[in-house]
Amino acid sequence: MKIGRKQSKQWVTPNRLWLLGLLLVFAAGVMVGQRGLWLVLVDSWSDVTAVWQTGQNEVDLPTLIIDMPFENYNTILAQRETALTTAVFIAAESDFQSADIRLGDQTIPVRLRLQQGTAVHLGDDDKWNFDIRTRDNALLLGMQRFSLIDPADNNWQNEWAFLETLRQEDILATRYQFVRLVF
């Protein structure tokens, strides 16, 4: 005869919890492996560890330096003032101003103007958006026509990620690259 409390048989014991946890981890690994997400996770983790090991968290972006004659800059400022008073900038072909863009040791002749549209991005503290066209059939980063746009206007990296996803699925998408701009 036993004296004491009667021990109830519990279905949930520590050993069974460990076994259940391991089965869940195994099932999740199988699911991720079948969908090809495992490679994405491994690549992402290797990027994170590479940044952590080097101690660098800054990306080396190409730097574009815009050199423009003072008269042309004043014309851009006048266009900006007009856009701020009317709350919209409607561009014409004659609005382009001559300038040069330096990228490293390369100098590319260009024509630029403010980007057409609403004037919400033309404030004193804002980064102005520009339409750029190269002159003399020159190429800048492989392009003859492009826009320089504040990343905040395009939802930061979300638009870039969306366009990269489209490219991975072989869907036509515009080229998108981050640069440092000195104006």
C-alpha cells in the first residue's frame, strides 16, 4: 500500500514537449526547403554576418556631382519659384538647362530640368527631383535618359524591392539605382 498523493499521468511531459518542438522545426525546414526560401534565408544571413564581421554598415554608392553654370542654376530657381506659386510644374522642352555630371573621373555633358508634376517636393528643405538627358549620345550608368528622385518620394527601398521581384520573375521593370547626389 502506498501512502501519499496519487500521481496523475500527464500527456504533456517535458520530453514530449521537446519531441513536439523538434518535429515542428523539422516540418518548417521541409516546407522552407521545398519552396526555395531556404537559399534566400541563407544568403540574407551571410550578408548580415559579412556586415557584422567587417564592422561596416554603410553601402558604397556611386557619387554624382552636378556642375552647372550660375545662369542655368538661376533659371532652375526661377522655374521652382513659378512651380511653388502655382503648386505644379508643367515642363517644356525649353526648360532643360545645360550642366555636367561627374562620376569618378568621368564627366558627362547633360541637360536637366525639374521633374514635372506637383510642387510638393520643391520646398526649401526638400530634395528636388530632376529629369536628366545626356548630350552627345553619352551614357551615364548605361542610360541616356533618367530621373534623379528622392528615395522618400518612392517609398524608400520598397519600390526597389518590388522592381527586383518583377525582374526575378522575368517581368519588364524600370532600372532603379541608389546614388549619392552633390548639387
